Amino acid sequence: MRDAISADKAHCWHPFTPQERWCAGEHIPLMIERAEGVWLYDSNGNKYLDGNSSIWTNIHGHCRPEIVEAIAKQAATLDHSSYLGLGHPLASELAEKLVAFFPEGTLSRVFFSDNGSTAVEAALKMSLQSRLQTGQEMRRQFLAFDNAYHGDTLGAASLGGVNRFFSRFKSLGFETNFLSSLEELSRIDPTVVTAVVIEPLIQGVNEMRPWPEGMLARLREWATANGVHLILDEVMTGFGRTGTMFACQQEKVVPDFLCVAKGITGGTVPLAATLATEEIYSAFLGGAENAFYYGHSYTANPIGCAAALASLEIFEKDQVFARLPEKISYLAKSLAKLESEFSQIKEIRQCGLVAGIEFEKGLGEKITLKARDHGLITRNILDTIVFMPPLAITTAEIDFAIEAISRSCRFCL
Ligand code: PLP
């Protein structure tokens, strides 16, 4: 067999990656071989802080023993079993734990899938189908926000507002109306709208842009008043990123659908869930013709459920939410200092332990790649460097990461 890099260049196709640049070696072709805590190790033995939590998934640090053990035990007990008309105990336990985060009688049903896109896709299809089965056929339109990102499956992509990703496919998906702010709701005819979809508190792929405070609660009010479903896409914000288990809890908002993935297993194995209200669920009763004919082979995979349950236990054991406020304010102070040192920083945006450092045009990628030489791996979105470390990061590790960005700036600027 050839070495891993040559085999990769010959046969692998990476997501969100201009392949010819990757193959030309413009990006240093890193092969990550192992991980521990907030650290990733490459095939040359170099160590990097995981500054974007391995694409926003990792929560408690890598290879956390309790999760490793839970996965190993489950793999040896029940690796997989179909969830189509069958159940398994860990999915039942996980569903019970997820709905317990919300007031009784609100979100009460959990539909499992594999990733963030399918969690959103399921919510969109459930919303539409429920309208057809409750005499509301006229409600066929979705509302989404400019620059939104809800995943890459066709339905989720048709609600995506990032044109460079989605413009080619938009006409193939759901009928969607885009809003830039809540003020634009006044031009909408709500009687034809089935659901409004939003990333609560902060838009991720839109260069980490927080919404104005109170916006989510106002959107909830509008949706309730107009009989429109509120779908919250917490694929990025869920599981503690913004300082609470779910971002919507900060504005005391309960949606009609809540979509979660990424951090649900602590960032270890794929799993996702779409939570829905009992009212929506009840629209799918009353005969086989009303069932929800949607699902995936690995739905509710037992290993994923075991990892998710172990991750939820660590939230308690590590008192994650008692420790987060200190880390969040430490990060804010460190970022403010960084901003004061480099005039090329246009803006710093932060929500919980999610941050975007926006540089002047043309600098984002350069600084991001150079930071690898100083031991930090992250990604830029255009000219914004994302810093979204595992929640388990220490203040000393935050110092390390900010120093890596600072050194990279000193080299590039
Ligand atoms: N929704 C949001 C807000 C996301 O940030 C993402 C991924 O970044 C997705 C959906 C899609 O998730 P996945 O990549 O797991 O399909």
C-alpha cells in the first residue's frame, strides 16, 4: 500500500475542500492519527490544539475514557439493530433524557437520525406532512434567514442562505422565503407558511454572527400568533456551546421542533435527533397512510446512543455548566486583548464558547494556516477565524490557542 498521503491524493474526496489545492499540497496535508483531551496528533508526532472541536463536535475532550468505555461495551453487546419497528433500551433512555430538558407537555417525541442535515431534513418533512394531514394544505412555504446554514441534504440546502454553497440547488428544494431580520415578517403572508427555521442566538457558518438579544423570543411569539411551526436548528449550538445545554433556554423559548447532532455524542460517533411536540406527533397517527415514511439504516444506532448517554453523564460529573462562565469570560478578555494588538482585526464576535475573529479581507485563510505552525488547528470562514474549542478546555489552553493566533498574526501581518 502507498503511504497515507499519496493514497489520499489518489482516491479521497474531501468535503468543503477545493481538491486541486489540497492535492497540490497548498494546504499542508495533515494526517491526524490520534487525539487526547483538546489535542490532536499528526502522523509526524506534532501536537495541535483542536480549535474548532473537530468541526464543532467535540465537547469533553477527545477519547474521554468514560465515553470510550461506553462505546466499547455497547459495541460488544449490541452493535446495531434496525430501529424500523423495533426498539432498544438505550434509545428509550436517551429519548427520555433529551425531552426532560424541556417543560413537560412541550417537546415530547424524539426522532433519531445520523447527522445535522438529516435532523433538519426530518423536521422540514414532518412540518409539511403534518400540515397535509391536518387540513392545512395551503401551508407549504418555509421561512429561513439570509446566510443561514442548515446542512447539505436537498431540503436543508433549500433553506440555506449561503449562496456560494446552495445557489446551484435552490430551485430543486422546498419553497423558501428568506428574511434578513424580524422586521421583514410584516411583508409575509403567514397563512401559507408551515415553519420558520433559525439557528438560535448565533449563525455559525455566517462567520459566527450573534442575533440581537430577545430576537428568538420575538420570533416565537410571532410563530405562535400565526400558527407557524418554529424549527430551531441547534446542531451547532446544542450541548453547551453557548453556555446553556441548549441556546433556546437562554430566551426561555421552546420550539415546535428542535434539531440536534454534532455534540450529542460528545463528538465521538454520528447521531442526531429531531425533537417534536406531541401535537405534531399526533398528526401522524390514524392509520398507516399517515405514518412518517422517512429514516436511515443507522437511525438510533446503539453505539451512538451509548456515547450520548455517557456524554450527558459527564456534563453532571464535571459540573460543566458551573465551570463554563469563567471560561467564557476568560475567552472574552483574551480576545479583547488580541483585538487591541492587531488593527487588522475588524470585529470579534462571541457567544458562549463560540467565537469568530474577523480580519480584513484576504487575511483569514493565511492566518489560519500559519497558526498550525504554532500548534493550533481551526478553520476560517472567509476572513473570520473560528475559535470553538471543546468545553473541557482549560484557561491555560485558551492562552495557548490565543498565543498561536497572535504569533501567526505577527508573521502574516
Ligand atoms: N445546521 C447547522 C447550524 C450546522 O452548523 C450544521 C453543520 O455545520 C448542520 C446543520 C449540518 O450538520 P451535519 O454537517 O452534521 O450534516
